[in-house]
Amino acid sequence: SLIIQLFTFLTNAQKNATISPDCDTEDGFEVNLEADGFLPNSNVHWDLVDRKNNTIALSGYFTTNGSGGFEERTFVDDISNGDYKIKFFDDADTNDRLDNNKTELSLDLSIPCKNQ
């Protein structure tokens, strides 16, 4: 039906993710991650990637809600100072690989903050 197609289009159009704060000066700090636009009631894989050597410092999974979003508070510690990218992607079967034709988003994270 047209309504379902429109709803699917609107749902898929709103792909975004935010992290707050996106940097810190402490050895460990809490961040709030929010995202929308992933598969509903499914799994989103995340990797914290060190930009300098392109290695994965931390990784894991979040579960999405009925609209394909999640909001998670998590503690970041035991990682070296540097510039990082947090990659999120649909991974319904939890095989650590992006599902075909699905959503992938990334955010930047710096330790310490660049302006300090």
C-alpha cells in the first residue's frame, strides 16, 4: 500500500546518530549515544576505530527499538588518547559484518578534546 511505502521511505530517510560528549580530557568518561534509521527490533554492531592505525579499539552490539533506534549510555575507558571513529551498522545475524543493503553510520570521538 502507499501508506506502508511512504512510512518505509520516511523511516529510511531519517538515518542519524549523535554522541555527547564527542571528546573528553579524562581517562574514562560516560557518553550518550543515540541513533535512528536502523532495522527495527534488531542488532546494531558498533566499532570504535583508531583513526591513526585503523584498528578496532572496542566493539559490541546495541539492540534497536521498534522504530529502528536506540539510546545508550556507556562508559569509555581503557583506550589511548587519539582520534577515533565510532561505526554503527545493521547486523541482524551478529556476524560482525554489515548486512546487505543496510544502514551504516559513523561519528567522531577525540581524547582529549582538540581545543584544549
